[in-house]
Amino acid sequence: MKMLLTVEIPHEPFNSLVRSGKAGEIIGRILETIKPETAYFTEQDGTRGAIFVIDVKTPSDVPSFSEPFFLNFQADCKFRILMSPEDLQKAGLEALGKKWA
């Protein structure tokens, strides 16, 4: 299932990793491991952040996506299910609307 993984990276330990020259290598290893469909790095609420589209096959896969960020950066991770327009068309909104109206 496609999911949006947002990562909020606190200033420490990331600043120290940047200064020591290790941040880029760690990010590279994480990207090789999680193999995101897309990856963007940005600011989120005044801290460093990243947004990834990932394929989560089973719920037990979630730690393999989050632990690298937890353990290396003390980051916060949030997972959100993604639907394509085709997925939304299959959701049966008309029937749900009739059922719950």
C-alpha cells in the first residue's frame, strides 16, 4: 500500500552529524534501504524535514521505514495512507453517502 512518510528531524543530533561529515552518508544508506518512490527534503515547523512516498506491504514493515530515522536522528515519523484518483473512484462514495445520509 502506498503511504506518505513524513519525517521531522530535530536540530540535534543532526547538526553534530553535519559537522562531523556523517549526515549525508547516513541519509544515503537510509534511502538505499527504504527505496522511496519519491523523496523530498524540506522544512517542517522550524526543523529539518523529509517527505517520502513509500510502498508498505504489511504493517510489520513500518519499523523498517521508521527505525533508521529514530535511531540515527531521533526523528519523528508519521505515516499516512495514500489513494490515487482511481483508488478513490473504487471507494464507493455514492453508496456510503446513501448509507450514512
